[in-house]
Amino acid sequence: TINPELTNAFSQPLLSLPLTTPISCRHQVLRIKTKNEEEVKQLQLLESLEHLQLDFWINPSAPALPVDVRIPAASVQAVKAFLESQGIQYSILIEDLQDVLDKEKQDMDESAQRQRSTSSFDFGAYHTLEDINAELDHLASEYSFVEKIQIGESYEKRPLYVLKFSTGGSKRPAIWLDAGIHSREWVTQASALWIANKIASDYGTDESITSLLDRMDLFLLPVANPDGFVYTHTSNRMWRKTRSKIPGSVCVGVDPNRNWDAGFGGPGASNNPCSESYHGPSANSEVEVKSVVDFIKNHGNFKAFLTLHSYSQLLMYPYGYKCTRPDDYAELESLGRAAASSIRSLYGTTFQVGTICKTIYQASGGSIDWSYDNGIKYSYAFELRDTGRYGFLLPANQILPAAKETWLGLKKIMEHVRDKSS
Amino acid sequence: RAMELPPGHFPAARAAAAAVGYLRYLRGGPGSGLQLRQLRRARRQDIDGVGHKYYLELELEDVLDKDRTVSCTAEVLYHLGSNTSAPDVQLTVQGELRSTEEADKEFYNRIRSLEKEFVAENIPDSHGNVPPELEPIHLLAWAASGYVIWQNSMENTKFHLAQVKHVKQVKRNDEDLQFDFVILLHEMVSQEVLPWEVTLLWHPQRGARVPQSRAAPAGS
């Protein structure tokens, strides 16, 4: 039988809401506690009134079970009035459904962002400069002992970002590591990112990294030549040099690893601006080089200078500008061999060890010659995978193996530096 | 009278690269890609009035079959004072390389049956990818570049194939396949990346031949 009061109470048409009103605006959810079969039947009749648009989350079925119902804003007053007139007990489960939904969405957004920020950077892929810089920000925000600092600007005004790893102290003895000074050597920037993450995440659990960072600071410049790097993405994958304009020439760019003040302008560098090994108008003419020089000089307490290049699988120490041995030849050769041995232990990848001049070619104005002649004994240049099959175009699936094996070599050197410096 | 050279130093490495270039030209094809696994030993002899001769012991592997290696002895003679003639290279390969007869035949028939002439570019791409169907062309580019590398090697150069910028098949009336390549060669000492135009003829039995090649004109 139709309850006349029921029909009367709800014979008015629903207030019409504007179409733009979200469907759940000021909807309420009631929990109704029925005492007997009669009350259950009342609710089942209510359920049948489709124009009320009641959404039963728990349907009326038996007196002992609660009935949860979502009521559109327009029907709330009428339904409450009806229940009260029938003496049916109810309570408000959700005062304002929109609030709840808003909060839920916010929670989900935050969770998704955490997901993205903790796990989504793919270290086994090649990335743009923007993505790399975002990951540097992430690492700095995630780890209290990692800080992103800017040591200067490129020719085209891009920031030169360095990650500083420091667990305390004041100007502790420090290690320098850079990558990508030659922009086409993509495996180096990619490896530097992986290495940064490795060091940050293993501090506190890995004995070697922990003891290293407890005594020394590490400064990592993953993209030493950002202008060139962007150019390899946008225009010419084989670009090596900086992107500086050279007065009097149509050609662009200086070889940043012929621009350091070490035998500058000597054999193994070109004075032709159009050459890939053009040394530039003067030593430190390139802001990318000068910024690093100034930073290291001002710091004054660097013990190691390590730089990543590709390709050829070589581990080299000074000198490049002259073919005579450095004073520390024996120690550098021995440590280099130990590092190459560590590299080989992982995948069998062989690196040749020796001075730049004997191993690859005579080359003046190079970074590790400068650092060595400025008192930084442990100066090494790595040439990573491969030996020519893919060359600069190393497949992305070799990034992680390259980074991991290189890291073992770097770690061997850093451990030695740590032991000698403290 | 031949001087022992450290295999890890550049003079021996450069001569080895010239020898491997020649070998790739000689033995290269769509189904095989030879590369240097290790330079075991190197000696150099300075021959008065003639030039510098390198004696090399190489260990080679096929990139498609890395579990197997093959030994090779090579003699590389750089002619005195000459910037125009290619080094003389003599090679002896000890042992058997993997047979590529099946793969060669399959590739040959596939290309011959194409309606439109085969075209591709950027092998590998910027990220180092080579789609599997382009690997045979990549290896033929190794054969083509091997010729150019051999022909242009000197004691102060070391070339590698950096990338295939462009390749276009040219249909022929005879039995050969013809591919016109634009390749980028990376020269290690100067660090230059040099574009070259190379025409390659290839046939499963007759192997690879380069009828013409030239440094690409400036601005290309």
C-alpha cells in the first residue's frame, strides 16, 4: 500500500539545480536504524520513489541492519522530515559529501606526486636538460645532506648546477666529479645522475660511502656543458663544444677540454675556430670552464678531480699536454690499475690505464692537467663505454651497466683519497 | 728490427683500427659484424725509404655471436710521406667465422622482392636504438665504412663509424644490391665528425665492393 504521507511529502518537484552544480554539492549521507519490519517497508517504499534520486549504499532489507543512503541536496530536508514524522531513527554519516570527495582527491594527488617524485626518474634512459635539473631538485629535497648549488652560468645563460654532498664539518677535504663537458657524450651525463642517486641513497647503509661522506665532501657537476647538451637534443646530436660565438668567425664553440690553463695553445689543440678541438681565444675564455676553476680555487681544499667522457674505455691520468710522466706516476698508475680492475669485476669491461699523452693522444689545455698542476693530486679522466661499435650513440640499455661499472672504479679511487686525506 | 709496442697505447690501436676497417670491407655483410675484442700484441718496424710497418695480433668477435672469437694476424704498412695512398693491409684469419649463408640469402631475397627502393635514416638513432630489421643495413654500412676507413687511415688518425645518416637502395639490372650511404665517420685524433657519401654493391657470393666514395661537400 502506498503511504499517503509518503506520497504527499514528496509530491513537490525537486528544486532544479543549475547544470554546473557538481552532483555531490551538499549531498548528505544518512544512516537509518530501523526498529521493525514496518519501518523497513517504509524505507523500501522510499527507495521506490525514483524522482528523489536516493542512492542507497546499504539497501533496506532487515530491521537489524543499518540503511545508508546518499540524499541529493534538494531532497535532504524532505527525507529528514519524513523520517522524523514516522519516528524512524537516523544519524548523519556524512555532513557534506563534496568536502569528503575534495579531501580524497587531494590525498590521491599528493600520493601520486610522491610516487612520481620517489620512483619515476628512469636512470636507464636518456633525458632532456629540464628533466635532469628536475631530478637534481628532487635529490636535494629528498636528502638532507644533498644540496643543489649554482656555480655560474653558461654562455647562453643556463645555470651550472652542482650537487654538494656534505654531512657536516666546515670545508672538509673534497672530491670533484663532472660529466658532459663534451655534450655528445650522453652516457656520461646519464651515468652521473645514477651515481648521484646511488651515493645519496646508500649513505647510511653502505659502509664505504658512509665513511667517505663522513670525512669528505663531494661536488658533482652532471652537465658541465648545458648549452652543448641542449644543442645535441635540438639540432646536432654530434655537437661537442660550447656554443660561444667567436669574434671574426662564422663557426661556433670552443672545445672546453682544450680551454684550461695547462699547456694552453700547445700541441693537440687547434687554433681554428671551426675545429672540434679549437682551444678558444685564451685560457678560461669559456665561462663553463672559468666557473669551475673559480669554484675550485675559492674552495681551496679539493683532493681529487675526476671527469667523465666517452667513448673508448680508458682510465687516464696526467699529462696530456706533455708526454713526460707526472711526479706521482707510480701511485697514479697503481691506483688506476686497481680502479680498472674494479670496473672489470662487474661485467668484464676492460679499461686501458695510462697517461693521456701515451694512451689516446697529446692534448693541451685539458682539465685534469690543470687540476694536477694546481695541487690536486688525484686527477683522473675516464672514457666510458664503448670501444666504437656504437660510440657516442650508446644504446640506453647500456646506461645502467656503464654507470655501475664506472661507479666501482670511482669508488676505488675515492676510497684511496679518503684514506690519504684524513 | 721490429720494436715491441704496448697494445694499450695509441700507435698500435690506430693501426689495429685500420686493419679492422679493411677486414670489415673484405668480410662484411648483412649477417656479420666483426669487431676487435682485444689487441694482443703489436710491433713496429721502420723500413728506410718505404714507411712504417705494424705487425699485429688481434682477437676478433662477431657482434652477432659474441661467445666465439677468432684470432687474426695483420700487417699494416703506412707508406712514407704519403697522405694520399691507403696503407697496405695483409690479414690472416685463423679459424672459422660463423657462416652467414642463410642470413645473407634471406636478406638478399627480401630486398630484391621490395616494390619500392629501401630507404632509412639515422642508424642508430640519437638514443642508440637500431630496430632489428635495420641491423643488416647497419652491418652493410660497417662494410662500406670499413673501405673508407682503410683507404683514409694514417698513423695519426683513428676512424670509427659514428652513424648512418641516410641510406637509399638503388635498384639495378644486374644481380648486385646497391646502397647509397651517407655515413658519419668519427676521427678520434681531431675529434671531427665527417660526412662521407659511399656507394656499396653487395651480393651473397661476390661480397661487398665500393665503386665510389667521397667526402661529402661542405655544408651537407
